[in-house]
Amino acid sequence: MKGVVVFVLRSNLNARKISLLNRILIYAILILFILPVTALSIVSDSNTYDANISVTFSPENPRVGDQMAININIKNTGTAGNNFIVGWGPQNITESQFSFTLAPGSTKTFTKAYIPKDAGNISFKFSIYRDSPPNNQLLQQITKTITVFSSSQSPTIITPTISNLPPTITQNVSMTSTPPSTVVPGTTPTQGGFELGIAAIAIIAVLFLKRTII
């Protein structure tokens, strides 16, 4: 009876050893096959993932209460299509995010609305990430600062000054010509008039005397 029990116990022990060896062998085979395939897939991914971000504001010099249009331009400069996440907003608050898919070499523009409530300078931060959970990869981050004017203040417009040129003096000179007087040779205008006066007085005197005598 004891021999039978010992045989059964030895048989169970051997079965357990064989089962354990089989498991170890299966795990070893899986590791030998899975690791090279995984390594090969990692090495074979030669794509690059990158993107550029640029931003414009409209209007560029807003007033308090104006609705601004913030144009966010994204270009996929990598060699493969990818999912991207863009974060944007003033630096003093938590950024807002939105995601999208973009093919390599393609460009997309997104317009976001913003209404400034206070006058002064506002700095906006824009970030673009590669959507690769669990940790998204930051590709680029830029900061833009604008000046917000009060509702009663107009943006300062600087106009170029033009140097004052010396005044141009225009002088009109009028010239008149006096026609030359006709002078009889041997006489002067005043002399001829005086002699004619004397001759007329003499004729009148002679006529008066003649009438008196008669």
C-alpha cells in the first residue's frame, strides 16, 4: 500500500515538473519570436513627425470689447500623416485645445474668436503636439503679444514727417515802356507851345485895337 502511494506522489511530482518545463519552453519561444518582430517594426519606422505653426490677428490693434479673429496656420512638415493637437490662449489662463489630422506637406488654418476685456498688452501662447498617447510630443511653441486699447482710445498711427523746404519767393517785375516823344528838330516841346501862345495873344490884341480905331 505504501509503495502505491509513493508511486502516485512521484507521478504527480513528475507531471508538475513536466508542466512547468512546458510553460517555460512556451514562454521562451514567444519571447524569441516576439522581441525580434517588435524591434524590427520600431527600426523600420523612418518617418519624421514635425509641424510648423504661425499666427495672425485681425484687427492687429483691437479695442476693449472688439471681437478678434485669431488665425492659426498649421503645416505638417514631416514625412507622414499624423494626428496633431493645438493648444492656444493667453499665457495667464489654461490653454484651450483642439485636435485634427493632417497629411504630410498639407496646411490647415483655424480661426478662433477672442474678445479682450482689459486694455494693455496680452501675450498669447500657441503650442502644437503630436498626438501620441500617453505623452504627447511637443513639436513647436510660439508666443505672440498684442496691444489692446481702451474703447475711447484710438490706436497711435505714426505718420512720417516731411522736412520743410525753404519757401519759394516769386517776384513779379512789371516793366512799362514809354513811347518816345516826337521832337521837331531845332525846338523843344515846351518852347513851341510858348511861342504859339504869344502869337495868339498878339493877333487878338491887333484885332481889338483895329475895332477900337474904327
